[in-house]
Amino acid sequence: MVFGMGNIGTVLVKRLKEENISVKYIVRTTGIFDVELNKVADKEKWEDFGVNVDIAFICISTDNDGNQALEYALYFLKQGKTVITCDKASVAYHWDILKNYSDLFKYTASVGGGTQMLKEVSLYKPEDIKEIEAVVNGTLNYISWALSNGIDKEKVLKEVLERGYAEPGSNSFEEIIKTELNDVVLKTIIIANHSRMFDKTISREDISVIEPDATSIITKRCIVRIKNEKVEVGFLEYNNSDNDWLPDGVINVLYINGGLKADGPGAGAEDTVSAMISDMDDLIK
């Protein structure tokens, strides 16, 4: 069963067909559909159709609190069924619940898309991680990268909107930066908790957020920095005097203890779906 049929859901259904994985039902805001997009029931009946489903893919747009994605996930997890998601809010805000289903619940696609950086973090014992530094938002990285290369602000805004880098409804620089910085905070919560570096669950209140001003958005990049003593995100000073490690354009990057561990496109339907398919393959093995 696939929840959501936006860009990611559409690509996912196509890829599952190519993998010869049967998609029984697709849950959309307008109802429940079969794989040929014939409506079979109203959305409210989704639980009735989930009874005979083995795997649930959650591709809905991230909401404010993640409650909708959590509801979908728990319905299947409590039955011992697999859930694969790209949603961020449910993982960030409901970690204490979802971490109890680690054998069934996979969320690689929620951070870094095709880079699969969470899998790289998993390779480390918590006590061996001294510092994580990352760029996890391609939109903000693109804006700073473009502005630092002398591209006019209005042209950058136009490109961000036309290329679909911004979330729906964000039409100004201020709206885009606010929305995307929130995205970074959610991903930082996920990385921090996934790393198991801390003896408590990291929440939004534990994170220091540095918002940009007219200068720093050009001279700095939006970076995630996770250490035992502090978790911070935003337009930070670089630790590395050689800034070659900062990616160009919409690329994401992950460094652990100063070493490059993952880089590549962090968003986009194709890359996100590739991460979800990889999670499915890992569970099937």
C-alpha cells in the first residue's frame, strides 16, 4: 500500500512495478485507488484495505507534527508489518515511539535522499562519533552557492521556484528560508537520534538554530553540526579552513569525524524513491 501520490508516490509506484512488486492500493486525499488509479473506496476506509497488505510506503507531504504519518505507520507496525517512509516530521517528533520498531520501520529517505547518509551513520558505534557535519538541504545550499558566485538575488529566486526546489506555497526568499530551515532542523533531529550519540532523545529544544542575515547567506552555508556537547544548525562558521568540502548547487554532503562519508543529490523524487527501494531490499534480504 502506498500513501500519497505526489511526485514521490508517482515515481515509487512506477519503480515498484519495474521491480515486480504488486501495489494493491494507493491512498490519496481523494480516496483509495487501485494501481490503475480506479477509485475503490473513500479515504476513511483505508484500514479496511490495509489488512491484507505486507508493506506500507508513506510518501505524504510532511505536516506540522507528523501525526498523520505516525497513524499510518503504527497501524502496520503493530501488526508486525514493514513500513518505509520518506516523511520527516513523524520520525523527528515521534522518535520515542517509532524507535521501538527498528526491525520493521525504515526511514533512510527522510534525510539526504539518494545519498543514504543515515546508513553511513549506522556504521559507527555511538562512542566512536566525535562530530557529524553535514549539508542536508539542497535548496539553501543552492541559494548560498549561487549568491556567492555573483548570481543576482532575483534570478536565484526565479530559478529556485522554476526548478521546484522550494516547498509549495513558498514564494519569497523569506518564506523559502524559513521553510527550508525548519526542514534542516527536522533532519538534524533525525540524524542526532539515529546516531545514538546521546543518552536522551534529541528534540527541537536541544538545537541551536542560527538564522541568516543579508551577509551570512552569501558568505556562509547552512550546515548541521552535531557534537556530544552541542547540536547546532544554520549559517555557521566552517571548522575546515579549506572550504572545498562544501558542495555546489543542490548537493548534500556528510562528514563524520572530519572524513567524507556521503555526498550527492539530497532531494528529488527519483533519488528519494531510490532510498526507499534500498530500504525495501534491505528488509527483504
